Amino acid sequence: MVPGEQTGPDAASLMEAFSLFNQASKELTEAYGALQQEVERLSAELADANTRLREELAAKERMRERLAMLLEMLPGAVLVVDHVSVIMEMNLEARRILGADLRGADWRGVQALHSQSGPHEWVLQGATGAAGLRVTVAVNALPGEGGQIILLQDVTSARVLEEAAQRRERLAAMGETMAGLAHQLRTPLSTTLLSVSQMTYGRGEERFHRQQQRALERLQHLEATIDAMLRFLRGAEQDHGVVAVAEILAGLELEFDLLFRQKNVGLKIPQVPPDWFLTGSRVAWVSVLANLLHNALFYSPPASAVLLSVHSSGEGDLILTISDSGPGIAESDRQKVFMPFYTSRRDGTGLGLAITRNFVASMGGTVEIEAAANGGACFVVRLPLWQPPQPLSSGAIMQEKL
């Protein structure tokens, strides 16, 4: 080697550099292999995820098709209304009931075309659908979307069947009642005919007037019996009006005040809150409850009192009790007294208490008999208090007046 010349890398340095290069190359190869494996794993997972997603989408599509088919096959009408009350979807039954495909129409305009026969029942007027068709209406809100699902159910046939069943029941009751009525009328009618046949002036004017008065009393008794029978047969007909309990009690006080004072029997009518109401009319309820007061007055001895109390059960029911100081009613007879024509009074028709229970039952209530604290009879009438209609959960649409 010539002195002063630069020497190149020696063999040891080259070997070390070559060794480092081989190590780096090996590490890169291993990293590339690991990367390839990771890519293959991720590709497999992505393929699996895509497969599952496609399966879920296919399942959801099948479910959507099934739901759409089920929606069309439902016997009830279904409408989907958006947050601005536009009808978005409606099934085949909804198109049949409403008479047209009303998608895109305003639901409020549709509901305004029908009259309301009950809290959730419509009678179609003919502008849409078939005139006279009766449908029930139910509204449910779609959570989070502001829309609604409207359910309409055609109940025309059901109402016809109900009315036919009620007519059959009334006819059956009428048959039984007529049989009992014939028995009830036979004796007073025979007595009246006998009295009339003996009415002659030949035996003196006083005797004639006495026979005339007896015949008149018998005829009045017959008239009262027939009138009570007619009221009994009409008792199952419900009155859908609303009357304040205070008005009913005022009517009872007006009708009975003089009668109770004439017999020297006390009667105190309680004060009740003005917001207590019953379904029905004032005339009907006064007439029905009058049967209980007439009964209490008849059996109450002079100088006694008939106690009438009214209170709320706290469960939406009104409890009305009428107790007297009479002989009471034996426990074995407490159901018999409600049977038509059953009476222990010589001048009774046996229909008053039957009319009362029949009417109260038609209003969803009950009438029971208990022993009064003083040994007399206590009639307990439980009635559902009328509740003002509550707005449906669907929001502003059904809160509007139909």
C-alpha cells in the first residue's frame, strides 16, 4: 500500500454491513408476511361481515314483504299518518272502508266527513266509503317520528248481531212477563167485572157509588200494573246522556218531601259535589230510585226515618244506600224481591224493584240488599260515575272534535 493513499472498507466492515442488510431484509420480509396475513384476516372478516349484512338485509326484506302482505290481509283498516297528518300508507281494508285510495290526503279532512256515534266509533256519511257503515277508531302515536297509526274496524255486522240478540232477549223476557202479567191481571179484572155487573141504582145511590169507586180502584190498579210492565220491558234500554247526581237527588226530594211528611217519616237528602255525574237522564234516574224510596216509605213506621246516603268509593264508583226502620227483608227473600211480580204488598205490582235492578244493571251497576243497623232493610246501589273523555295519546289530531 502506497503511503498517503486512502484505504477502502475492509472485509470486516463489509461483512458487518452485509449482515445488517440481511437482518433488515429479513425483518422486512417478516413484516410483509405479517401484513399479508393481517390483510387476509381483515379481508376474511370483511367478507364475513358483508355476508352477514347481505343476509340481514335479505331477512329484513323478507320481513318487510311479510309485514306488507300481513298489512294487506288484516281484517282491520290500517293507516299511517305523518307528523303533519298526511296519510302516507293505507291497506286494502282501509281503502274499502273509506272508499278510495287516500294516500297523500289530509287525515283531518277525512275524519271530518263522519259523524261520531260514541267515544271511539264513527258512522260513515257517504262522502267516503259506504253510508251507514259503523267503524271503531283507535289512534296510536309513532314514537320518535311524530306520526300516527290509525286503526279502523268495521263493526257494522257485530252491531247488527248485538241488536238482534238484544231483541231476542227482550222478546223472551216479554214472553215470560206476559205470562206473569196474565196471572196478575186475572184476579183484579174478575173483581172489576163483578163490581161493574152489580152497579145498579135499584139498591140505592150510596151503594152504587161505593161499587163504582171499588171498580175505579181496580181499574187504576190494572193501569198501574200495565204501566209498570212497560217500564220494566224498556228498562234495558240505556240512555247515553249525562246528569249530575245533585240534580237526581233534587228531583227525589221534590217528589217525596210531601209524601214523607204526610206519613210523619223523616227523609234527609245529602249534599253531593257538583262534579259527580251519572250516565242517563234525570227523569229516568228519579223514576228508578223512586221505587226504592216508595218501598222504604211503605214499610217505615210513623215517627221513624229513612236514611239516604251517597259517597264515592274512591275507585270511580258511586255508592248510594237507602235504609229504613221497617221489618226488614229475610235473607232467603233478598233475591226474590227483584223477580217480576213478586210482592208481599196487597196493592203492589211486584215490578218496581225488578225495574230498578234491570235499569241499574244496564248502566253497569249493581243493587244489593243488606240488613240495616236498626233491623230494617238497606238497599245498596253501586254505580260507575261518568268520567269525561280523556284525550288519546295520539296528540293533536284526535283531540280535535270529530
